[in-house]
Amino acid sequence: MAPQTRYHHMEGLGHRRDEIKIDIIRYAQIYKSNNDLIEYDKVPVPKPAPDKVLINIKYTRVCHTDLHVRPPASLRQWEVINNE
């Protein structure tokens, strides 16, 4: 079964109007708590408010040194900051 999608209309330059397709569900890597492993699971894509934008990131990279920065969970307490 294909993932459900929603369609957004966006104004382009001049009078051009484009319609873009955005999946409602995406896969993400999720780190839930200090002692858990990083999970790869489905998450809902939020619908942006009228004064917000939703950016679809196609590609990203990780430097090999980023993998050495994170110490074991037992040595670090994580602080979660909610930006809402």
C-alpha cells in the first residue's frame, strides 16, 4: 500500500502556481531516552501553520568524527528543550 499523501499549493514567482506532494508519514531516526538505542521508525509529518513552512530535506551527511562525539549514555545526562 502506498503511503498517504497530502497536497499543498504554493505560490511561485509571478502567477505560477505549483502543487507539491508531501507524505503524511516518514521514517526517522529517534533517540527516546538516555539508555535507549537510536530507533528507525515511522513518524507523522506535521502540517505547518499558515505562517510556517515545511522544509523537505532530501539528503544529509554525517562526518565520521560525529560518531565519536557522543559518550556512552551512562556518562551523560541529556537535557530536552521544548521549543514550542
